[in-house]
Amino acid sequence: MNEYLDHFFEYRNSGPTKPWTMLLLDGRTCHRRKEFLLKAEQNNIYLQVFPSHETHALQQLDALRELDYDYSISSFFRDISCLRKKAFKEKTIKSVCKKSGMWPISCKNTILSRSRYIGQQGKSNGRKRRYDEIESEQLSQLTEFELDNIQPGKNYEAAMLIKEVSIYNQETLGSTFPAAYKEGSEAAHELLLKADHQESQLANLEACVVEQRMHRTKAWKTVYRRGGIIVDQWKARISEKERLENAKAIRKPLEGGSSDIEISFGSQYLDPVASSFDSECEMDDQNQDHLRADIGSLAGSGRSTSPIDHTANFKRLFGSDDT
């Protein structure tokens, strides 16, 4: 859409120092992007958003709906180039803009086109009404401008009223109309247009927020049915998960067998050179080892022994007090 705005600026001669211009758009979401809105506002482009079904009633090509042509797809593509050349002529464009109420601005023509498009009024009834009668009624109202008690209800209506009053005074007074009043009315006109533009932007943003809330309604209802979310429970679950992950990370290198820390289980032998006490302890340990070996050899022998034999073996191992 930014490329379309560049194209519009080029052929409409729009810019930050140029007068404000109104651009009619449908309600597509791409027309409500922040970049698109800011770029249009910076170049004095007032965006007027219509619903999609109403925007088609104001498009120029919709004038072909008045013609009772019965086209198929093949015949339409066959004659499309010829239709474009015949349609886009100065006379045709002026006629279409006039009938749709785009230019000169005619609210009655626009309402008629809209009602005919959306089916509130039949095509046959719409054709019976003459556009020249509607235009004559509008011209008669413009000539009696000074007699009308116009009370604008919106910023845009006030801006249009100021512009019409300024034009009327200039045409009536001519050269005697003060230039300061002219500049002041133009400044007020632009300020009111900016205010109306900001109001329209705010309405669009509110519509977007409402749409997003409607999309989230289902998720909210699901949470409500399940009783909501308790923060403490989620914190406990997160802590438990972190604890398990840390324990798993510590246990993983031990199970794999590749760790920088080696743990060996078994007897720890002291250094005999460290002290005399350590050497004596080591000798006692050796004597105890010999004793265990001798007892094991006796216990492992398969022959039956008598109490006398046990006594003799005990004397042989530990010595006798008589000797």
C-alpha cells in the first residue's frame, strides 16, 4: 500500500506543503497499518474509510452495472481492452463521478447509489429517478445558502462549512474581502480536518482493539472454565523442573564413565615413613593379616578335629605359658 500512496502523491501532486486531500478507502486491514496512516498524514492526505460493500457504490467502474450486458469470461477478456478505452474518457469519468455523488459532492446521489447497490431500493426504481432533478435540488439549496441554519455536528462538517463560507464571502465581497480573514479561515479549515482525521484514526484503533478482544474471547472462556491459573502452583512446577534438570546434569557425567573426578573405594594405606607410630600400626596390621591367614587355613581343612587338637593348635600359634 505504500507504493500506491507514492503513486497517488505523484499524480495528485500531494505533499506536506500542499492542501489537504481526501482519499476514500474500504475497510481492509492493510489500510489501517501504522506506516500507511503516518505516511498519508505527513503528506496531508485525509483517509476516509468506508465499509467494503459501500465503497463499491462510489467506484467509477460500478457505472457499468447500469448496462444490461450479458458477458461470459471469454467474451469479457476479449473485449476488456476496448471497454477500457471507451470507459476512461473525460465525458464518461465526469458523468460517473456526478452520478455516484463523488464530484460535485452530492449526498443524495451517494445515498441513492448506496441504496441501489445494497438492495434497499430496486434497480427499476432507481432508474426512474432522474439525476438532473436531484442535481437541480442541490443547486437550489446552494443558492439559498445564506437562509439555511446549518449547525455542524462533526469536525469535518465544520471544516466544510468554514470553507463554503469563505468562498461565499470572497465571491460576494470580491477584492474587499480582507486577506487576513481568508488566511485565518484556511488555517481553521486545515485544523478541523486534522482533528477529524485524528478522530477517525482513534475510531479505527478502537475497532481493531475490539476485534482483537473478540478473537481472545474463546481463550479467556477456556481459562475461566478450568478455574484460572494459580501463580504459586506454576512457580512450584518451574522450581521442581529446574531441580530435576540440574540433578540430571550432575548425574549424567558419572553414569557415562567420563568424568574429571575419579572416586576409588578400598583400603587407604598410610605412609610408613611419615612417623614411628604409623610404622607400628602397619606392623600390627601385618600380624593381624598373618593371623587371619592361619585361622583360614585351619578352618578350611576338611579333617575333623577334636578339642585336644584345637588346644594344640592354639598353643602352637600363641605359645604356651609353660615354655
